[in-house]
Amino acid sequence: MCQHQPPCPSAESADRESARLVAHHPEQGWSLLCNGVLLFEDTGELLPDGQIIAPHRPLGSEHVMTAA
């Protein structure tokens, strides 16, 4: 799918979210990446094969546990 150099990571790669944006629709809450991944504003993803990646928001500081 990717036509530029260096090529974007594939949809199966761990770093798939670093692919270039093809379409960005913040008013609708989604973006399409060059590798065919749909990213949603809640950090969920839809891969080209139909696989769903659940949202993976980072924890806020109030939820992070630290050693005392």
C-alpha cells in the first residue's frame, strides 16, 4: 500500500501507528494511515484485515503507582 521511501511500517508491525497520515478527520474522531490502519481518537485501531485493537490510553498520573 505504501508508495514512498522509506516505506511505512506494515499494519502488522508493533510500530504501525508511526505510518504517514492519508486522511485525518478529527471532527469524526478518526484518521487513516498509509498502511491501511484506522486510528480512533480513543486510541483504538481497526486493522485492514478487520482485527480490532482495543483502546490503549496511557494512565494519568493519578493512576500510576510508584514505589515508596
